[in-house]
Amino acid sequence: MRTMKTLCRNATVALFALPLASCITVKAPEKPIEINLNVAIRQEVLVRLQQDVQRIINQNPDAFPAPPTRP
């Protein structure tokens, strides 16, 4: 009984899916997809560079004196 019910359900799904099969098409784009990540990479490099420079300045305070204060 259970097998018959499953068979009927599968047949019904296949019957309704059959007309949809002809209208669904998958086509590759003619031009390649281009993802531009230059901005994110540049920001990450600047942050890393700034952190490295700050670390070097903190480790060598004599080599990098503080800027003079304005009156």
C-alpha cells in the first residue's frame, strides 16, 4: 500500500515537472564573469602596512622622534 502511494506521488510529480523541463535552460555567459576586488585588497594592505610601521616606530623610538608640537 505504501509503495503504491509513493509510486503515485512520484508519477504525479514527474507529470507536472515534464512541461517545465522544456522551458528551463542553462546557458554559459558569452563573456567571462569579472570580479573586481582591488579596493578590498588595497585597504587590507594599507591597514597591514600601517600596523607594521606603528610596530617599528614603537620598537625604535630613537630612530623616529615625535614631531614637534605647534605653539
